[in-house]
Amino acid sequence: YSFKYEDNPFLGFAGAIGYSMGSPRIEFEVSYETFDVKNQGNNYKNDAHKYCALDYQGSTNATQNKYVLLKNEGLLDISFMLNVCYDITDESIPFSPYICAGVGTDLISMFEATNP
């Protein structure tokens, strides 16, 4: 079984803050977004579309009850970025070029487990 997620164009946020020291500058960015599990075709009631049973010992015998029941509450995505930039200031050119380098991580949480 493969969970499908609702499109979420409006329920998230992103922000950035920075500090300029002349030509060099530093920026910090963060974003947050959630996606609910899609009830495909509205065929399931009582959130049944959020549940999945997994066999945890490789047994195919259903009478042994060797499975785990998981509830998918949705997907959570949090991103962090730290950038260092340098603005190239030259009065002779009509635009402002710059160069940046950064590091970041994307934390994804599903089934109450977070993985970078």
C-alpha cells in the first residue's frame, strides 16, 4: 500500500532573516509545511485510509498476528538553511551580482518519526 497526500498550496510558511556587513552578508531561512493523507475517492470512513498493517517477522500466516498497525497522521516537512553571501559592488555595471554558499537540512516526519 502506498499512501497518497493531499496537495497543500496554502498551509505552510517560510521566512528568512539576514544581516549585511557591507558586501558580505549572512542569511537564515526556515520553512514549514504539512500534508494530510488523501482519502482516495472518499471510500474510507473513520480515518481508515490512514491505517496500514505491516508484517514484522516475515510470516505469511495471518493466524499468528505478527504484525504492527501504523496510523499515518500526515507528513510534516521542516527545512533550515544558513547562507553566506558576498555582493560584488561595481559602479560600472548596471546590475548587482552576488555569490552565495550555504548548508541546510530538510526534516521529514511521518508516523511520528523524524528523519533528516
